[in-house]
Amino acid sequence: MVNSDGRPVIGLVGAGGISRAHMPGLLGLAGEICDFSQDGAEMLAREFSEGPVPVTLASSLDELLSRCDIVDVATPTPTHFEIVRAALEAGRDVICEKPMTRTSADAQALVDLAADKGLHLYPAHVVRYFPEYAALKDAVDAGRLGDLAVLRFVRSGAFPTTPWFADVEASGGIVMDQMIHDLDQARWIAGPIARVSAMSTRTVSDGNPVEAAHVILTHVGGAVTQCSGVWGPPHLEFTTEYSVAGTGGTLAHSSRAEKRYSAHLNSADPAPGAQQRADGFLPAVDPAEDPYALELCDYVSAIEGGPQPRVSAADGVEAVRIAEAALESIATGQPVELGGRLAEEPNGNLAAEKKDGLR
């Protein structure tokens, strides 16, 4: 089903805000984009109709699956499990927005299904592709911060206006939806988590819902991470911060103080057109180094036989498992022991071999 130029047909399921963040990257990778959504697909197709590849519509999920090679799932969290399962059952490789599913048990079931069928499954933990976080990872891996001691991550933005976000059973609330990025960062940077303690509060201010959560992670290696998240009033700008301290030094980032992370390094002004898509729900990005496009390129390259990407299916399971532990701690008022257990991760090469019929 590849296009005449050899590029894949990518099926996009969903037409909400995050789909628009995915579209520029998809347009650069696909030979054709086939979109299916129960609401908004026609508008999305019109919006990107002047792009370099055709954007066509499917009348059903089954039709989309019959027409595409790769499926990009960008729908609300409660729908992920059934859509991803259907795509895998149809023999399609899958990219799925975070969180992979609402529960770690469901996420692991999808990982197992993908492995059984020899297919690729990647969760869209896009923050690993933001330059300021990639720079932190590089600094830690190079040993420039020494042994890590204390990490702090902060993420804030407007309270989502779509009702399902506010339903904790459906979305997992601020912890599972917004903070999962920083929970994933903490594990990526400082290693497996042994203990999770958390608290949260939700109130109404001037008629607007406001929610805040704080999660403390104790890493197996001894470092401690504090993650804080805020969903605030409609005017609240999306911002991120981190500070990481180790025996060799510290590294910090604040989107409030830096127009771009590179500006802190070379004093250059942002390039024309930089910081697009800024609002209270999604961060601004520079089109020249769009992390959503980098992420999708990494995944599609792996699906087509390239190296393993920066994020694995098991990373998606672990992020959900840590968020689940935080929600349990909030509900019980007690810390939750994870013991540093890692989710089962199938061998990526084995999956590729099975897909190619070599096993």
C-alpha cells in the first residue's frame, strides 16, 4: 500500500488539536494521509489540502485500516485500547498518542499483541524530542552532572476545555494526561522508580476549574524527583521548567525565561516563524526543529527497518504504571512501592524478524 514514490500511506485516526501538531510531520513522511474521525476530519483535510501529499478521508476505521500501512492514533485516551488493538489485529504498525492506554494492564496487553504479530508499537512521548530535554539527557549520559541527586520538573497550562479530560476515570486527570510527560522524563533521565508519593487538589477559581498535582519519585539509584503540574484558568500560558542537580553540577531550563533553549546557548533570536502553535494547551515549537516531526520520523524510520527509536513500547507501559501509582497514592494518602520493576519489553529485532517471516 505504499505510494508510487515508495513512501507509506499513513492512517491518522483523530482530528483534534494534537492531530494538527502531528500533521506537518506526517506530510513530510507519508505518500498519502488517510484520515478518519467521527468529528472534524473533513475540516482537518481541508486545512491541509494544500500540502505536498494528498489527504483523503475514510468513512470508517475498517476502511482506513484497509488503505494504510501505518496507523497514527491521536484520539482521546479512553479510545486508545480498542483502536490500537484493531490496528494491530489488522496487521498495521502503530504510533499512539500518550498515554498509550488508561491502565498499564491494557498497555502491556497491546505490547504483547504487537510482539506476537511482529509489529511495531510506539507511544508518542514527544517531550523526549524537545531540544531542551534532549540536551539534559545528553548531559547526564555524558556524565557532566555527575551522580544525580535532585530533579525537579514543572509543567503548567490552561485547564482543558474538552469534558473528557476532567473525568479522572476516563483520562487519569492531570497526572495521567499532562504530568505523564515529566514522569517519563524522570525515569528516562534518572532511571527506574522505586517509590511514588503524590497529592493533588482541584477547585474552582472565578468560575474556572483549576487543578494541581505534585508527585515525588524515589529512584532505584537514590535520586529524588519532584514533578509538579498545573491546569489553570484559560489565560494561563503553557510553560515548562526543570532543574537537575548532581555531584558534578546543575542544569536548568525555563520556557518563561527563554524564548528558545538555543537562545540561552548562543544569544540568537528565534528564527522567523518560530514558536508556532503556542496556546494554553500545547507548547510552542520551532518549525525548523519540530519535535513532533522528529518523533514521527524516528518511528517511521524504525518501522521501515531503521534503528530503534528514542521511545519504546515498554517506555509507554512504564509511564502509565508510574502515573497509576501516583493516582493510587493520591487516593490512599500513602506512598506506593514500585520496586524498580520494569515492564516486559519484546526484543525489537525479534519483532522485525517475525514481521519479515524469518521466524
